[in-house]
Amino acid sequence: MNDLLKTIHQRKSVRAYKRVPIPEDVKTQIIDAVLRSPTAGNLMLYSILEVADQKKKDALVMTCDNQAFIGRAPWVLLFLADYQRWYDFYQIAGVGSDVNQPLRRPEVGDLFLACCDAMIAAQTSVLAAQSLGVGSCYIGDIMENYETHQKMFALPPFVFPITLVCYGFPTNQQQKKRRSPRFAKELILHRNTYQGLTEDLAEIMNSDLKSRFAGQLLQEKYNSNMGQLMYNRKFNSDFTKEMNRSVKVILENWRGSNLGDDC
């Protein structure tokens, strides 16, 4: 196994950090790696916002599902799906001044493309950090409470806060922590056509989940099986409902109108 594959396989979420800053040269190496990330049409449809202000980090603790380690992370980066930069550039270039060449607004397809760019950039940062001994943890909860985050970071309409990442040198305990398990390959890898979930595959999925959450299933007696447990803990949870509400507001802001049936 080469060094890159070792980095990928050794990486795990780190939520406890040594109380030492990340050296500036290490940060520079990570950012330089991010800037070499694959990007749609070489447009680089993302921006990175460093959250250095402690008050803002503490506020993110509350708005991102009360995760205290965000406030203690030595380095926090917000990855933004960003079409605002190009839209502004087109306006400065005079696009739309000719009635035969109107300037259109970025649409939902443009947003999805920018989200892909931003997430690829974030993953590049995570792997670069891992290769330098720096741990990391994704915070998907940044998509919640959009109105608060928009104001906190002065986000214009065509900027979507797609993910937050915390970085720091892992504590000794975190270094010993096991990697989280993943689903069996046959649940994920399809060939030529999409394979729906059969009863046999569902049993494999159920066994994988039992190995992780069986103890919680016993504690939460209103769930009689793993499907009900995961539905209530994840898909139908309060934070997921808030995320969906918040993302709808983001989309409305992006489109500049109420969502229609064609969204």
C-alpha cells in the first residue's frame, strides 16, 4: 500500500485536539493542496472562509447542533459553494448590457456544480491535513440555521455554506481511537445499472448497523429494529428537519423567488 492509500485508510474523524496551534507553514501546505483540487471547467466554484474569531467559533458551537469541540478546534474552515464571484465578474465585464445577451442568474444546476467543487476542495484539505499529522472533522450542521450563518459571515445570495471542517493535532486518546466502520462493498458498488436493495442486501445492511448500534437499540425501546432506530435518529430527527428547512431558505435565496414545483 503506497503512502497516499495509507493516508486515506488511516484518516478518521478527530474531535479532540492538543492545545497547540497549527503552524502557518502547515496551513499553507494544506491550502496549496486544496487549490490543486479537481474543479468543474477549472472555474473553482468555491471559496474558503477561515473562522479565526473565537466568538464566531463559539457561536458555531450553538448553531451546529451544540458540538463543543468546534470552539476548541485550533483551525476552522468554512467551505462555500460560490457562484457569486463569477456572477460579479460577469457584471463587471458588462455581460447583460446588450439586450441580445442578457445576464442570467445562477440556477439550481449551477449550485449543485459549485457544491461538488466545494466538497472536493474540502476532502482534499482533509487528506492533505491527514498526511501532515493534522486531524479533522466535517460539520454538516453548517447547513442548518442559514439565516444566522448568512448574517454571521455576510454571505451574498449565490454563496452556499456547504460544509465546515475543524482541524487540529489529535490528542493521544484520539490517536488510539478506532476508525468508524463502513458498509460492506456490495451495498455501495454497482455495476452497469443501479441495484435496488434486496432482502439479502438489507440483511447485510442490518447486520452492519447492529454491529455499531445494537446497544443503543436496547436503550431506546421505542425502536424495535435498526431501520426504525436510524429513521428516528437521523432521517426524522430534529436537526435533519432544521437542515431541510434551512436548505429550502438557501435555495429560495439563491433563486430569488419562492420555490416552485420545478425545483
